Amino acid sequence: MKTETASELEFFVLLARHGSLSAAARALDITPPAASKRLAQMEQRLGVQLVQRTTRSISLTSEGEAYLRHAARILAEIREMEDAVSSGRDAPRGLLRVNATLGFGRTTVAPLISQFVKRHPEVEVQVEVTDRPVDLVESGFDLAIRFGTLPDRRLNARRILSNRRFLCASPKYLERYGTPKTLADLASHRCIIHRQNDDAYGIWRFSRRDHTEVVKVHGSLSSNDGDIVLGWALDGHGILIRSEWDAARFLESGRLRRVLPEFELPSADLFVYYASRAKQPARTRAFIDFLVEHFKKPAK
């Protein structure tokens, strides 16, 4: 049974992660007034204000930020201690917290987790999908599954899928507007822009024979959702950048065609990221190995 202190730490980490008392209450299956009372009791006991409250959300005070850092570290140490002294290091069991990208998390990671827990029924999995990368250390996640590299040297990474990126367009778009012959031609074409994280808007980078070229493109359609921009391209609205993982079936069927295939784009390889700990729980090791095993299989 967890101590009252550990329960408070977990409550606060969950509150900070969700950003509102009502969302944290739903996650804990308690009422919002109960969550509010719990927070008030913590602040009264500590003698400091941990959060700034609004009608819909909360933000951490400087004291709250400090509490969150220590809470996440202490909870990680508690879990590591429990793993070290229990049989959980020999057989996968216990809680596994996973972060993944929005679309890929829904369509691919969630079904894989379903398969994994059938194989390891003593593992409890909490999965959270976000559009932006999260701080694994401070958020309390065991691992994250993301495309591309993360600029955080505190983390280890294991590549689980090589994933090239292509310029693509539908045949009906190319028939109507023509096929670009050079990168410069892209400036006069309708381009569909996938807004990702803090990438510069409409800036596409290409390489060929160790030479890098940057192109500024324009278009009337953009979204932060990959499935949305892919749908627009299939409907003939323009040229877009899409990963091999997303576009392969449409390229094979002819619904999309590659554009300027002689130029390479930065890859979008799939990685699993995890905190730099010498000893991982069996559940974390088993899940990473499960992912690697799955993505090594040829696509059907």
C-alpha cells in the first residue's frame, strides 16, 4: 500500500500533467471538489501556494515547480527501489507509463499495447498521447515513442523503425498543375504544410550529394495533424511531405506519386526514448523489446 506522502506526490504530478483540477479528478475517479480539497490541504500543510487557479486551468507557482521536480524524482526512486527488491525485475509486472504522438499513438501504439498486456497480464499501462514531446524525467513517464530525434541528452534512444520522408502529390494534382522539375519550381506550386512542434513555417530542407538546400513554400492549407494533410493531398489539393510509414500504401496503389525523388529530406525514424537508468524494470525492457520485435516484421 502506498504511503500518504507518495499518494500526494502522485496526485500533484498528475495535476501538473493534466493542467486542471477537473481533468486530474477524472483521471483519479474522484469529484473536482475532492481534488480541490486535496490540493488545499497540501498547500495548508506546506504553508505555500503551489498553483495559480483559474476557472478552467491551473499554472504552477515557483514553489509548485520546485515541488513537481522533487516529486517526480522521488516517485521515480521509489519505483526503482520497489523494482530492485521485488520479483518484478524477473517478470514484467507493475505500472508502465507511456507517451506517444497523437495520431500514431491512436492508430498504432494503442493496438500494440493491447497485444502486449495480453502477453504480460500483470503489467498495468497508462498511455498518454500529446502533440509535443514531453519531459520524461519531470512528467514521470517510463518511455516515449516518437518520430525523429529529441534534443535531450538526459535520455537514451533506441531506433525501432527507419522511416524516410518523401515529397508526394496525387496524380490529379500533377495533371492539373504539372510536375515540378526543380526545387525552385516548388515556390509556384500549391504546397500543403504540416505544422510540427516549433519547425519554421513553410521551410522545407533538402539534400543531394552532400549539398543542402532550403526552400520556402506556400499553400492555402496547413494543419498540425498528419492525417488531415494526407487527406488533402489525396484529394488533389497540393504537394506535401509525408513519411514512408504514412504514404507507402498510397504510393503503391498509385493514389500518390513521389515528386523530385532525387532529393532527400530529413528522415523521420521512429525511436523509443527512456530515461538514462542503468537498471530498467522488467516491464520497461519487455515493452521495448516487444516494439523492436514488432517493427522488425515485414509489413503485410
